[in-house]
Amino acid sequence: MGAKIVDLRSDTVTKPTEAMRSAMASAEVDDDVLGRDPSCFRLETEIAKLFGKEAALFVPSGTMANLISVLVHCDIRGSEVILGDDSHIHIYENGGIATLGGVHPRTVKNNEDGTMDIDLIEAAIRDPKGELVYPTTRLICLENTHGNCGGRCLSVEYTDRVGEVAKKHGLKLHIDGARIFNASVALGVPVDRLVQAADSVSVCLSKGLGAPVGSVIVGSNSFISKARRLRKTLGGGMRQVGILCAAALVALQENVEKLESDHKKAKLLAGKCYSTLTVLIFCPLNCTCLIFSKTFPFVLDGLNEIKGLSVDTSSVETNMMFVEVEEGLGTTASKLCKDLEDYGILLMAIGSSRLRIVFHHQISASDVQYALSCFQQAVNGVRNENATSGSD
């Protein structure tokens, strides 16, 4: 492996910045289980305010944040939650809602953009008249951005519609907002408006924001009060947690504005960029100038231009993308991953023919160009080997 490493496995791999390390070293702390840690209090207060909710709770991980949220809303065993069949809660959280909470997952198919059809959500809600044989629907879960759909954003209009369905049927709405700040930046919508319809939201601090540890749950005062008890039950109550919260506060202050750059770099590597055309028109009648601007997408040389690889550039909305390894290339995603690792490019293989790439604030523009060059060399190497073996 070369000396240069470009780690595109996930946005969870960031290292604490010097500002974070300094804040951690000087953090004011106390016992958070006793509710006395001032740095944790500041973080929770700031997050609750940002999201327009009454209260917030710091927890060690996003998985615990979602588990607590589901179990608070579904506090009677035999409850049912409606969620996407490709959602993080359903696929990657070890079945915790069922194992620990006795909550039954009722899945609805995720569309390519991360949404679920509204009519299918409503059709999945159990008729209370069938309570003798059916679980009781109590919760709907959304995910924004949607990881398994490539970091796609759920619009505020869509979220509001799901919220209306939930309210109509007396249900609660939880949003797995692990990358909700990415959605907010990409859509140009403040996070409080984006989650206005939700009863609870989990927010990851250690993904795109780059903090070393932790997530936060937001909701009403009564919801957070119950969540705090469950956090203790699950072993998530920590003592001088302000050391971690201090780094998270720095992440909030410094790294949210960097997310747009992450998105641009993802589009650049994929081969999708934007240019703004500005037209100046002089009006002789009143001697004034009118300025019209319009942004147009265009394609540059990126991964999508490498024969044997394909990227749906229209789906690259935030800091994540999937790369399809075409059958004719004569290799697998895992093998290509290993070849790229020799160049110092770290990726994740998803199945036999798909690679996942995720950007974060510690990936530079030069890293993007280097990664593209390494992809070209690795793929051409595959071709050369095939050509050689074919001629024998």
C-alpha cells in the first residue's frame, strides 16, 4: 500500500480535529447520570433548539438512539412499527426493536429515492378491529438521508404528508436522521422545518459532522424523560460525558457548513457537476441591466466515464454514492476493493457488484483526483490482465 491513504469507507472514519481535541481537554464536566454535566447540557440544549423540539438526550450511538426512540413510542410489547424494507433500523441494527422491545417490524418497500409510497404506508396500518390477531400499529419510521438508497434526501413535503397520515391514525412519527444535516444542506431547508412533523428524531454526531462519538435524540419533554430512563436500562448512561459533548459542540459550530463541499466532491468523483450561466441584458429604455442566472448540470470525466463502471449521477445528492461494477469488467466489487487498497484507496464492497463511497470533511479536492486516477489504473490493470490471459 502506498503512503497516501484516502479513506472513503464511511463518514464515520474522521479523526477529531485539533479544535475538538482542545475542547475535549478543557471540557467542563460532571456526572451526567445525575444530570449535572454542563457540557452535555449545553449540547442537548443547542440541538433541541436547532431542531425545534422541547428537549434532547445524548446517547453513545445511533443504533441506541433509534432503539430508545422506537421503544418509547412502542412501550407495550406486541406493538408494531411501519418502516422501510431497506432502512437502517430494519437491516443494520441487529433486530434490537424485536429482540429487546418485543416490537414487530412491518416493512413497506423503499423506492429508489428512499421514500415509501404513502398509500402503502396507510395500507400497512393495522385495523384496530383486528387486535385479537394483529399487532397494534403505533409508529412510522423514516430515514433521512436514506443510506441504502445512496444518501437520498426526503423532502419536507413528503415528510409532512407522512406526518399527516400518522396523525390521522393516532400514530407517532420517528425520523432516523443520522445524516439529517446533509439533507438540510442539500435541500436548502432548515433542520427544524425538515423534521417539524416528527415526534422524535435521532441525530448522529459522528458521521458527516465528524465528532468522535455519539448521537442525540430530540423530542418532547415527556418523550425525553422516558428516553433517559431507557438509556440507563440499556447501559447508555455515562458519567463525565462532557468530554465527548465538547467535541460535538465544535462539530456543530465548524462542520455543518463543510457538508456542501462534501456533496460537491462526491458529485465530482461521480462525474456530475454544475455550472451557472449568467446572462447580462442591457435595457436602453431606462439604461438598466437585467441579470439572469441559471444552473445547469454537466458531466465531467469521473467514475461514470470509466468503462466497466457505472454511477447513476442523478442519484448523487449528498456525500454518498454507489458504483456498479459491470459484469463485462471481469472482476468483482471485493476484488476491485482489494486492488484499490493497494493504491491507498479504502472503500466498502456491497455485494458482488457494488461499491459504496462516502465523503467527509477530511477528504480534499486533491484526494478526489487521486482516487479517480487510482480507479482508472486499477480498472485498466484488470483489463490488461484479461487481455493477457485471453491471448494465452
